Amino acid sequence: MITHPSFTVEPWCLRETELNLEVLAQSESVFALSNGHIGWRGNLDEGEPHGLPGAYLNGVHERHPLPYAEAGYGYPESGQTMINVTDGKIIRLLVDDHPCDLRYGQLLEHERVLDFRTGVLSRTARWTSPGGRTVRITSRRLVSFAQRAVAAVVYEVEPVDGPASVAVQSELVANEQLPTIAGDPRVAAATRSPLVGEEYFAQDTRLRLVHRTEASALRVGAAADHLVEGPGSTRWTAQCEPDVSRLTVTADLEPGQPLRLVKFVAYGWSGERSLPAVHDQVDGAVAAAVSTGWDGLVAAQRAYLDRFWAGADVEVEGDAQIQQAVRFALFHVLQAAARGENRAIPAKGLTGTGYDGHSFWDTESYVLPLLTFTAPEAVAPALRWRHGTLPAARERARQLGLAGAVFPWRTIEGAECSAYWPAGTAAFHINADIANAAVRYVMVSGDEEFDRGEGLDLLVDTARLWRSLGHHDAAGVFHIDGVTGPDEYSAIARDNLYTNLMARQNLVAAADAVTRHPDRAAELGVDDEESAVWRDAAARMAMPYNDTLGVHEQSAGYTHFQRWDFEATPPENYPLLLHYPYFDLYRKQVVKQADVVLAMLEFPNAFTEEQKARNFAYYEALTVRDSSLSACCQAVLAAETGHLRLAYAYLGEAALMDLDDLEHNTRDGLHIASLAGTWIALVSGFGGMRRHIGEDGRPDLLGFAPRLPEALSRVAFTVLMRGRRLKVDIGPTHVRYRLVEGEPLEVLHHGEPLTVTAGAPVERPVPPATARPEPQQPRGRRPAGLATEEEQLRPEAQE
């Protein structure tokens, strides 16, 4: 979308300079506001026209059945779908009895600006009604980081060319009419009118609605209060019914005489609290917001974001689009997580209903790395949500005949929602992804309370899963059979390399953790024998390798499969899963998304430099990137193996996934993991940042191996590590390490140990990359930055 003429490239905001209905749904996603608890899509204030109206509360969902033509033991019985809750952002406008609908009359001016530093979405418009009267409309909107339950809007209308009678209708609306869902009819039925009214109220300037869901039994409350400023003719009335509570403000205005409405909205929900409790909760929250006032909310928003940017900003020189894109990415990832507070981080955040609002492994493997090094206070709550789902994960393990816990592939409340088990249940690596996230968080934060509490619980249950899932062969080698790795074009494989490496770290980390906390280990029933079994399985873990080719195998025997016929695959047949049976994909060498490449990113010490180069070249020729999770990983390994131009092209693909709507589905919500991947590509790719893992599988220290492509003249970023704040400033020939805050920090620079102290920056040269032959991609799948004009005509993809 950033190439669309409606949008400009600016370093600290996203600006839309004209309204284009053909990209309205996409713009609603990119202009969405959230704090991890409340999500408001970037719909126009007046409610219509819209692409997909949306107001969401993290965790609020409805259940629906998952019937099967041929049922099997262990199949999930119900699905979960995020629902559109009470919409509190609607402020309708009538000018001389003409509804303000920008499809009618004449829109003379339109501009929206999402400011990444203030967290405020601003809008200005000049519209001439069908009756010929022109008005100027301005609005500002925020979802508060400081007051978790609160969102607010300032709406102002003023006649331009003569007197006008205006009516402003501020509403709370439940069960909004949504566009027809073309997919699963069961999901459509669950979301058509998911809220059952329990209470409706309107008095003076105050509004309230309380509803409940039927199957999931959740109670949702929304309340609003208003401040009204206008001429002496200004009047207002309030009215309500089960699904609508409305304040109507009327005034006769002269040119230069505005009518101003400040709307404060509060939300609350619970699966346990009573109707009076939820009623009181939202009333209390909205009263607190009114007391703070609009200016106070804006000041608190700016202060919150100032703290975030001080520890998270990435400066890019040489590419204005990438500079804008990485800040857009950081802002939206923060919005997805900041105040989630023991709730999941959905794959789309709270920007749309794509993937039914489910959380996947994306959270732990893509989103949490960014947050761990920039906003660690948002990481522990996300992991505590996983910990809160342990009872369901343990029950799932028992159902599958396994020990420990089996975490779901996709879920909202903790139960498995994937009806396709080869890509769901069999993707056991999610258990190690969660363990890895816990290990990473403790390493970076030093949070000892989490380490001996929720962290230890997660490590123990996931370690027990691996030991029961795998087995030793006659030679003593430990194998894990029947699993699906990150590449979803391969399934039910033996010894997936990524899964085995992750499981090995998981087992060692669990054994180390119980050694650190013997009292808690005793509580969990872990003795010395069990932890020794974990270490033995880790030490003997199978690592499939093809000696003839000199490459690691994605899974045992993978390199002996027939290669996919890329030459005979037309461009319009991508993504492959929409045009070919899984049976054909599963038995051939074709990679949907980074798998071995991701393993090399996570475990840099498990591979030699030559192995990384050979592995990358081999799998690059097989990877079609039918997933938005792939480009950022390929960018990192391309940079590490010296292919900087290729890495830069992959960075562009990850960074512009939503701003350019590369996969033609941004309308359903943003790709939060790909946004996080922008940071990963810059920091782990061109910054070369890695957690170096010791031979025993334990994290050791941070290393950097910076190198820039020719297109970039500078990249600078800050990472947090055990209370220290380190700034890494990379130029074409030298890099500067500066400790902004904290005690001295030891790091590696291209393998050389350095100690950085406050007030004494350390500068080192950037060594040239080793020259290697450029790796090849499958026909028609070169990244856009390198592709020919014909190859750039990529059809719609997924994820």
C-alpha cells in the first residue's frame, strides 16, 4: 500500500492523503489502534462506508462445532472464533438531514495520519453534502496504553460556506452487520449475532451496554461518557435498546462555529464475574477516563511511547521506505502486546479477524524475540497466558498418550482448534518454541521469580513431552518420529532438524532449571533420575545429515525425495496448497517456509560457517515462500552467508508485507509476525545479533556480526540486556557499541569478545563478507527486489 498514491513515505507516521474505497479494508487494518486488550480497526468515524467494521477484546470469542466427515480419536471437537464486540468508536453525522456518507456528495479533502510517537490517529476531511453544504470534520482517536480499559475520540464538525443544522450521534453498537463471510459457514453462524443483550442504558451523556455470548459464556460490557462543547443552541438526548445505546447532539452552527464532542469509552469482560460486577467495572473505568481528560490521556500515551522508543527504535539511513516500515512494525507489535496482561498475542493482533483471531507459534518464535529485547515487560504476561493453559495442554497430552503437556497449534482459550492434524497436532515444535521463549526471556531479563515459577513449570512439562514422544534406537540415538516442522509442505516426518534442535535445548534447559530450583523440582516430582534421562536424550539427539551432499536434512531422508517440478509450475499456481493436493506436496522436495534456515538462525553454534552456506544455498532453491513467516528468516541467513543484496530484498518483502499488501489479505488484519520479522531482518540480519548457545544447550551471551548491504548507509538499534541498554550503530566500514545505561556488558563482535562500559564506546571494523556464488530460487519465486518484471507479478499467498 505504501506504493499506492494515497500514501506517503515519512519516518514517524503513516499518512493517507485521499480516500480510496478500493483499499478501504486494507487501510482499516493499517490504521488500527490497540493496546493488546482493546482493538479498534481504523474504520471511518461515521461507521460507513467500511470494509470490515471491527472492535475486539483480547480473548473474547465464540465457540462453534468442528464436525468431520470421518471423525478420529483425538480430533478437536470445537473451534473458537474472535468476535466483533460492542463498537464504541461510531460517531454518525447528519448535515441538514443528510447522513455523512463519503460515497455521496463530494469529498473535497481527506487526510488520516497515524503518528507512531503519540499513538494518536488523526483525521481531517472537507465534505459537501448532497444538499450543497460544506463542512470541515476533524477527529482524533486513541486506545490508551496507560488506562488499559479505555479508548477515546475527539470529534469536531464546523460549517464552511454557510449555516448548517447538524446532528451528531455517538453510539455503542453490538452485533453490527458484517460483510458476508465466504469461508466456513460454521464460523459465519457463530459470528453473525454473537452477543445476547443483558442490559442497556442511556442517561444524560452516559451510555452502557452489557451482553453475553452463548456458547463460550463470556460477559462483555461497554460504557461511554461525553463532553459536549457547542453554541447555545446545542441540545442532546439519550436513548437505548438491546443492541444500541445512543447520544444524539444537535446544534445550529454558523461558519467558524464548531461542535465538539469528546467521547470516552471503556470495556470489560469476564467469564466469571456477574452482570453487576461488569456493569460497575466499565462505569468505573469510564469515570476514571473522564477525570483524566483527553489531554491527560494524550500526555500519558506520549510518555508511554517515549519510553518504548528510547529502548526500541531502529534508525535506517539509505531507504526511507524501510525506515518508515520498521517503525510501523514496531508500533503495531507493541500495540498487539503492550497491555494484553496474561492473554494471547493473536497472529493478526487485534487488527482484524484473520485466522479467527487465533494465536500460533508465531508469537513465541517471531513476536516475543523483538519484545524480549525491547519491551520485556510485555513478554512475561504472554508467557503467563501459556502457563495458564497448562491444564488444557496436560489433558491434551494424556488424550494423545503422552507425558507432560501438548500445547495447541492454534487457539484462543487454550484448547486445540486445528481440525487438520498433520499441520496442527503433529507440529509438536510449538512446545519447544514456548520453552525457547521462556529461556530467552529469563536470559535477557534476569527475572528470577518467573524462572523458578511459571518458567520452570513450562520447561518441565515440555521436557516430559519430548522424552515421551521420542525414543532411543538400538544404537542409543534419540529419535522423534511423526512430527511436522515449520515447513508445512512436509508433514509427519522423522527427525525434523529444527524440532530436534529445539527439543534438545528444551531438555537441557529443563534439567538446568530443576538443578537451580531443587525445592520446586521436588514439588513437580522431578528427581535426579528424570533430569538425567533428559540430558541423555539431548546428548544423543539425532541430527539428520546427507554426507554426499554435505547438507543437513530438513528431516531424515528428505534429500532423497523427488524435487518439485518448479519449471512446470505456472506463477498463478502459487500458493501451492491452493492448487495441489497435500499428498503431492508432502512427498516432494518443496519448502513452504524457512525450516532448516530457521534452525540455523536459532542455533548458530550448531553449524559451521561452511555448513550454513551449503545449507542455505540448498534450501534456497526449494523455498517458495508461500508463508509470510519466511522472508525475514531468509534475510538473516542470506546476510550471514554473505549475500547482502539478497538479504536486502528479503528485508523489503518482510517490511512491506502489509504496507504494500503483498499477499492481498491485509484486509483481514496485519501480519504481526512478519512485522516483527522486519526487526529480526535488520537486527539479526544486518546487525548479526545472536544468542550464542553453549555446547550444553544453555544460552551464553549476545554476539553481533554486523554488515550492511550497499543500499543502506547506516543501521542503528538498541537492545536491552539484564538492565543494560546497548546501542549498536553500524556503518559501511565500522560499527560502534555504546552502553547507554547499566553495568559493563560483554558481547562478541564477529567472534571477538568485547566489554562495553558506560561512557566508553567501542568501535570495531566491519570485515568483508566471504564471496560465494549467489544462491538460486525456484523459478518465479525470486524476491521482488531481485525479480524481473514478470516474476514480480506474484499471485495471492497465505499467512
